[in-house]
Amino acid sequence: MPLKVIPAGYDGPKYTNPPTVSYVESLLEHFRLQKYMEKRHCFELVIDSIRYFKKLPPLIDIAVKGDEAITVCGDTHGQYYDVLNLLKINGSPSEKNMYLFNGDFVDRGSFSCEVMLAFLAYKMLYPNHFFLARGNHESLNMNKMYGFEGEVRAKYGDKAYPLFQELFCSLPLAHVINGKVFVVHGGLFSEDGVKLDQIRKIHRFKEPPNEGLMSDMLWSDPQPQLGRGPSKRGVGMSFGPDVTKKFCQDNGLNMVIRSHEAKAEGYEIEADGMLVTVFSAPNYCDHAGNMGGYIRFNEDMKPEYFKFDCVPHPEVPALRYASPFAM
């Protein structure tokens, strides 16, 4: 069934593929004013993004060279106004100012549609300089519980939600920057000896399984003790600093960056600097009081750590669209 024509009263930016810088800037401002995309444009942007992501491998290699820089950000969880602030502080995405957002774009915060659509617009604008990785919240079960499903249905209708689910199943699982920094949402693996080439062969076009490499990448967390232990989440596992060091040694890496956990200062460095957690949703869920963090790399691949505070947002509380069981 064809989509309806654009309403005559729609005053927002009109999507074209590929988008322009002025379009993306206008879209971000449109969202800031608490306006929605026209539904047809929303559908087209998501469908174009699905087609693009489906051509990509599970593990993306990123090259940073010359005067380029890349900023690695953690969870944003629907905190659109904090995302705008981050981009203001650190500079808008461009071919020289690259970004990697490391999963959990949606849920809990009540502006998840705005975050996701803004990121997709930037991805379509700068496909080789703006990167997105899947997190554990880019999944059917989490979205049903923590708000994204309800938000999409409220803002863009029932037909939009299956498109977002297809999009999430097409997102890459990890990135490697200049062959030295491995970036993944959750963490490392239940067994030693995992090589990057194994990750490149994962079949990712599905809802996350309960075990295996893909599950570990989306759900695992570090622990201070050596070795491995059970996960506090019931999925994935906990891995010690020795696990991180061996994975880096086996794959010629300097460090692992992951997200998945709120940190008081926005980031936390462990395993003698070889493991860093970065989390980019300040004052998480409007009450945690944490800072947001991000990490910048130039060609020399020496990490620079930054933190930023939350900013006010419209009076729409976190978890507005969540299941009552998530409260």
C-alpha cells in the first residue's frame, strides 16, 4: 500500500537521498522544537539506511589519517538534547570530525526517535565518516519494555516500528580504528582465542541470541577479578583484565572501548589502560547525576578523554513510553 502524500501543512525539511548538510541541520532544529518528521520522510530515511547497512560486514574498519579525528561516544538512550549539546561542544560531524556512536541510541529517554533519526541522517550524509554500532537496546525485547516501541508507535504509527526493528538487525556489531582500537557495545567473550576474523563472519541479521559471540558483544561487562564470572544481567558474562589483555595481544590491539554501563565521570579506565568504558548520557534517566563522556583520537591513536554535563530538556520525563513493568 503506497504511503500517503505529504500533508500540505508540513513545514519541516524534506528528505532526499543523499541528504545535504543544510537538510540535516534543519532536521536537528526541527526536532529541537519538538516537531516530527513527516511520516513518509521517516520511512524513506529508515529504508535507505537499512539498504546501506545490509551491505556492510559485522566488523567495520575505520581509518583516521592526516588532520582527521574521530570521537567515540557511548550510550545516548534517547537523550536528544544532551546529544545536541555534545555535538555543539565537540563540533558537528564532518569528513574531518568523525563520530562513532557505540550503541544504545534508544529506550529510557523519551526522545529516542529524534536521536535515532538524527543519527541516520548523519550516516546518510557522511557514510564513511559517521558510524553506528548495535547495542543491546537495539532489540525487540528491550524496546518493548523500555519505551522505544511505544514512542515510535505514538510518533510515527504502527507501520514504522517493524522498519526500525529491521534496521537494528542490520547494524554492525563492532569497529576497529586504525587496526589498534576495538570498539564494541558490551564487551568480550566467554572463551579465549577469539580473533577479529571470526567476528567478521558473524551472521548478525537477527534478534540477539542468548549466548555466543554476538550475545557477548552486546551484553558482557568487565569485572575487577581475573578470569570470567557470571553476568549480573543474566545474559553475557563478566570478564577480567587478563581477558582484555589476552584479546588485545591475540589481535594486535592497543585497547578495547566499550559502553553499556553508566559511569559517574562519563568514562572509566581499567586493565592498565587497555579497557575503557564510555557512557554519553549525562544525568541518566533524569536522576542518576552522572557526567557524560566521550573519547577523541587523532592519527597517532592516543586517547583524549572528555566529560560533559546534562542540559535542560522539555518537560517529558524519561520512561514516558516505557512498560509499567520497567518502572
